[in-house]
Amino acid sequence: MLLVAGPFQSNNQTMKKILDAAHPKTCLTCNHIIRGRTDKKFCDDYCRSAYNNKHTSKKLSYIRSITNKIIKNRSILEKWANKKRNPISLYDLLSDGLSLSYATEYINQPVGNPYVFCYEYGYQLLPGNNCRILKRKTTAETGIIHQNLIP
Ligand SMILES: [Zn+2]
């Protein structure tokens, strides 16, 4: 029978303790060495909360930036819908800052380009760099109906 001597003959936990002592874990927020349970990532509640707040706010800031672009598009379309002039030049929308990359919905049409909506206001690209401004009518019973505001 062969007997193995030395520190590595015992179980994996001992091995892990040796490795942890050589390379101590550090807090993800403040980089201080963490004491206590091996699965700890932070030295205390303050560091855990600071880490989570920072990462959540990064995600929310990206989402907010997209939402703000869509809201800006909506207000540009609302402005032009209220001018009661339809169709209008695409360049009028673009010079107001409309971004063609952001919308809440694209609805394919049997003929022509899809309706592009930013919430209840939308547009349809027409030949000759013109745009038809659209507005959905909503009712409490039926929800959203797709319909032109200005014929
Ligand atoms: Zn810390």
C-alpha cells in the first residue's frame, strides 16, 4: 500500500485554504482583502451596495439614452402632426433631429414602406424623400388602432 505524505494528501478544502492564503480574495468595490467565508465578494454591506448601484446605474443609463431618443422622435412627429401639413419633407424631420434608427414599432404595409412608430406618432417614408405623418387613435376598449391622423 502506498501512503502519500505532505500537505496535499488531505481533502480539497485544505487545498483551497492554501491557495486562498497565497492569493487572498479582494473586495470588488474597494480591493481590500476579504476575511471570512470563501464565497464573499465584498468586505461589507456598504461595498456590496455601492457595487450594485454602480452597475445598475450603468445599465439604466444605456436604457435611458435609447428611451430619450425615441421620446425625442415622438415629440418631433407630434410637432409636425399638429401643423396639419401632410406629407412633409423628410429633411424637415431630419433637421429637427429625428433619428431613423430608433422607434417603438415597425408595421409592414401591403404597399409602400412600413409605418414607423414612436409610441402613438409615426411616419411612412414616401417616394421623393417625403414622409406621411401618422398618429394612432387609442380607445379604452380596443387599445391601439393604427390610423392616420391627417388624410
Ligand atoms: Zn470593500
